[in-house]
Amino acid sequence: MDAIQLRNVTKTFGGAAAVDDVSLSVPEGAVYGFIGPNGSGKTTTMRMIVNIIYPDRGAISVFGDPPSVRSGIGYLPEERGLYRRMAVRPLLEFHAELRGGRRITAEINSWLERLDLAHCATHRLETLSKGMSQKVQFIAAVVPQPRLLILDEPLTGLDPVSADSIRSAILDLRRRGTTVILSTHDMHAAERMCDSIFMIFRGRKVLDGSLESIQRQFGDDTIRVDAEDGAAVLAALPHVEKVRDHGRIQEVRIARHADPQEVLQALAARTRVSSFAIVKPSLEDIFVRIAGPEAADPLASQSSAAAASAQAAAGARHV
Amino acid sequence: MYRIFLVARRDFLAAIRSKPFLIGLVVAPLLFGSGFIALAVNKAKPDIAERRIALLDRTGLAASQVIAAAAEKNSRQMFDKLTGRQLTPRYILDTVPVAAGDPDVQRLALSARVRRHELFAFLEIGRDVLDAPPPPAGTEKIPPSTRVDYYSNAGGIDETRDWLSGPLNDGLRRARLARLGVDPARFTTLLAPASVQSMSLLSRDPRTGEIRAAHKRSEVEIAIPFILMMMLAMMVLMSAGPMLGAVADDKQQRVFEMLLASTSPFELMMGKVAAAVALTLVGSVFYWVAAVFALQSFAMLGLAPWGLLPWFFIYLVADMLVVCSLGIAVGSACASPNDAQHLAMIVMGPTLIPLLLLMPIMQAPQGAFATVFSLLPPFTPLVMIMRQALPGGVPAWQPWAGLTGVLVWTAAVTWAAARIFRIGILVQGKTAKLSEMLQWAIRG
């Protein structure tokens, strides 16, 4: 059974479509990445799944039923906020009881230990650091263990150690059967953690599928180069469309149907090349191609992209 | 229902342990009763500075009688008979000879003395006051020669004028009697006023058939309707004001979105309302117990309006549901607690308006104005409870008709408030206009 199904869902605010005719199926037990630029419709989509706002058109189901407070969805919104004057443990008990209908002290204790918050269980929220509060809010979203967990930017603002502990906790929840929707601007985290990626742009779905299928869809047009004076030399080469300079190495996108061997020969003729590899485009690169300032309007070119998508591996949909 | 209970329990426990609630429990009655407190303080430490009044007697006969009547009143009222403590100022009336020429020149000179605080005021008794027949009722223009003019610089309620009214009229009557040749020794008896005692009505005991005797109405009894109304208003305002700001603050702190994954907006709102109602009930019980102890200590427990107790709590709960739902709806539509304060009048209005119209209602509680006003649902709780507590009460159907209206009104307001709340809590960064709130309420 799909954990979530959206069928032609549309939501407008003041005449502008925040989400426009979006359909999506999230299989049970998956970690599904929601990506898209700010204001693209991610949060609106998630709020509709959680039933905080209702779609104007279309239908949503969670585990086969219309979403409701009884769906048992764990939700960590992007806007962080908890009752500041409450102590950590009573606050978590309140949230757990509200969603689960019972007190679950043992599970709360276990999470507090795991995220290194046991020592401040009796402290008021207002006395905690921002990162600690964020971890408390994460626990509030996952106790009792939900069937569906929706996380909007769970890693933002966390130090690397805390971020790693949250990442590991998310993957553990998935292993224990929780379906996870992970909205993030951290493309590396999305690449590493998500089984599938859903990208929304200007309210419309523009990507949906596994990372591999999406990367295949965008072709073998990316080259990673380590060469002297790389960026300057690469920009002048024929067939090179875009150079992203990462300092020691450069990522180059070449024209569709261009031969990478020709690029290598041209490069070698101009400078000393230490390494040259044809790689799959990163999620970040794909994101920039779709939503960056130099991107062609992905919504205008939907039909051509859809045709390309059809040739891509099964499961990948670039709409 | 269980989620409403959970939200209510959290809010109730958070509020009842807070200092503002405990301080408010003590401070609110002091604020609302500040007028009575000021009166009590004034009574305990009255202004007893001597007040000198000049008497310009154009009749040539009345002055001495007026001065004698004033002296009698001074000796009768100035001191507490048991303790001997001075309670009122000594009023000293001095005759001023009538000057020849333009009377305004003399009036101007006396006015200057009042301004210099040599005099407190001056009285001018018209030439024909002793002979003129009483003017017909409603006469606006009484000729100066047949009236008494009181000149003073005192603003507001001038108690000296009220004090003088008795001895002045007494003096004039004495002067008239003296002209008729009545023995001055009989003046006091002839002019002695009768005391008017306010009494309750008699009734018959429905069980025994015995006639229940009337009892003397005390000041406390007369104050009970007012106290009941003020207590209800105080409890509502004490909860509704903070509620508005608290919701706006929670919204600013963004605590609602996460809760909405586990509870519906209606459950969340009703949980908050239930907590506020519970807090108010705790406060009300506290005040009722305090009032019972106070009445018992003054041996006036029989004056407690026990029959109105159920109505008091029914109206209190209904009014709280309306005012708190409105408060939550408006608070949710505000961007910050400051903005919420600006819109507080919308929420407080139904409670404040009856307080402003208190006097006309108390003067004619059975009149058309008071009756219609008490049947308008937003005002029913405060106005009806007061009318019910007043002597004579109200026809039996009126409280029930009022309650029906209140219940319908409460359901409608709560429903609309829930719709506003559902949208308002997710709108960040701007305070909604009233027209927008109305749209949310209608369209959802």
C-alpha cells in the first residue's frame, strides 16, 4: 500500500496556485525527499498531507484514508516552535499523548538519551540552545513512533554531530517501518538518505523518482576534471555549456550528444590534466539546472522533458 | 474529546501556576472595586476643613433663621455620636449686608473672595423668596427675586450645595412661620422630617401559608445586583484579555503548526477555551467563598443571593465561551501580541457596554430598554443577572428566553471563531483586517 497518494492536487492562495495539479505516490517504508526552491510549494504540499490546510481540488490519502488527526502523522514543521515555558519531559509527554493517546515515558527517555538531552529533561525550553530545542522538537515529532513522519528541514541549524545523530535516527525509524518525507535544501543529505526524490517548482511537480533514474534521465553529460588553471581553460573549450568551479576540481556540463573524448583531447592540448571522469550529475546540479537563473523554463518545456523522461529508466519522471 | 481535554489540561496547569493568575486573583477585585475603596478611604479620612459661606439675604428676614438651621445641622451631624470623631466639615454661614448700587459689583467682590479662598461659596436669597408661590413643575426660568443662587468655584459633585439645601429650606420655612406668629420653640417639631425606610415586600410561605414579614433593606442588599454584575464582568475580562495576547504570542512563537498534526483546529481552540473556563470557575469559586465568609463575619449571610447562583455560573460559562472563542479567533489573526491589544475592544465590547449603561438599567430595570437590552444575546449574561438580582426580579420566562438566545449565540460565535482560528494561525507576518476575518468566518 502507498503511504501517501496525491491525485491532481491543487491549492491556490489569493488566485495564485501554490500547488498546481500535483500527483504523487509515496510507497510505504520509503524515505522520500521533497526538494524545491523556497516558495515552490513544498510546505503547502506537506501541510495538505498533514491536513492542516485542505486542497481546493484533487484528493489526498494517507495509508488509504483521507488525512486526519487520527492518521498518526509525526510532523516537524519548518517553523520551529514549542511552549517555551514548559519543561522538556512534560512537553514531550504532552505531544506524545496528544498524538498517541497514551503516556510513553520509556520511549521518551530512550530518545532523550539517544540525542544527549537526558540531563535537561527537567529544564524549561526557554533555557535550552536553539539546537537543543530543535532536537526536542524532533523527538516530539517521533514519539510515539509514527507510521508516517514528515520532516521539514530537520537538519538546518544543527552542528555536524547533532545533524549526524538526527540523520541516523531518521534512518533507524525507516528501518523500523516508518515512511519518511524529508524536505531539505541539503542536496547531499537528500542524495545520501532518500530512496526517491520529488521536486516541486512553482507549484508543479518537475521531478519524481529514484536518484539513479533521475540522474540517468539527465544523461552522462557531466565531467569532473582536475586540471591546471581548470576553470579558465575549461570555459573556453568547445561543447562546454557550464563550469562549476569547486576549487581543486571543476564540474563541467557538456552539450547533449557532445563526445567527452573530444573535450578531453581539447583540454589536454591546452593544459596538464590530472584526472578526467565522466560522472552522473549531482542532485544539486540537477536542482540548479531546473530552478537556477540560467535554467530554461521547465514548465514551458514540459512536453519535451516528458519525452526525455519516457526514455529514461523506469520509475523516473521528469514531468 | 480526549484531545480537547489534553489541550485544556496543559493550558490550565500552565496558567494556574503562573504568577499573573495568582496576582490577578488578588488585584482584579481591587481594581474593579477601586471606587468603593476610594469611598471607604474618604469616609475613614474625610475632609473636615472649615467651610465659610457668605449669606446675602435680600429678604432681610431669612438669614438668621438659615444660620440657626445650619448651626443645628452642624451640631447634629458633625461628630460621631459614639466616638466623638469629626465626620463632616463645620459649615459657617456669615451674613453680608446688601450693598447699594449695581448688585453685580457686590457679587464680583464676593466671587473674588471665593477665588482667594476666604470664602468657600456665597448664597444670595432673592427678595421675594418668602412670598413667592412655588414655581410650577418644569419651570425653567425662575425670576431671580424668587430664587436662591449658590455661587461657588467647586467642580464635580459639590457636597456643600447638597448640605446647604436642608438648612436653607428649613431657615426659609422658619422665617415664614415667624411672620405668621408661630412660637419659635415649636419650629423644630413642626419642621422635623420623617425618616423614609426602604423595606422589602411581604410574601407568603408556600408551604406553611404564613406571611413572611418585610425586612429593612440594607445598603449591602441594594448593592448585590451591582456586585453580581461586576463580578461576572470581572471574571470574563480577567480571562479574555490575557487569552487574546497569549494566543497571539503562541502564534508568534509558532507553536500551533506542530500541534495541528495531532489535533484539529477546533479541538485546539476548544481546549484553550475549556482551560479558560476552568480557570474562571476556580476564580469564581474563590470569590464566592470569600464573599460568604465576609457576609458571615458581618452576620449578613442571609443576604447572599443563593437562588441566583446557578444562573450566575450558567451565564459565566456561556459568556466565557463567547468571549474566549472571540479572543482566540482575533488573537490567531494577529501578527503579534501588540497587534492583539489593538483589537481587544472587539472582544471586550460585549462586556464593557453593559457596564457603561449601568445607570439607566438600574434606574428602570423593568423598563423596555433594560428588558430588550437583557434579551440581546451578547449582553444577556451581565444585564439579566443584574435585573434578576434587583428587587422585583424579572418575569420567569425572561431568563430562559435570554439563556436560549445566549446558547444560540454561543454556538454561532464558537463556530465562526473556529473557522477564523483555523486560517488565522497559519497566516504569518501580518494582522488580518476585520473584513478578512469576516470572510474567513463565512467561507472557511
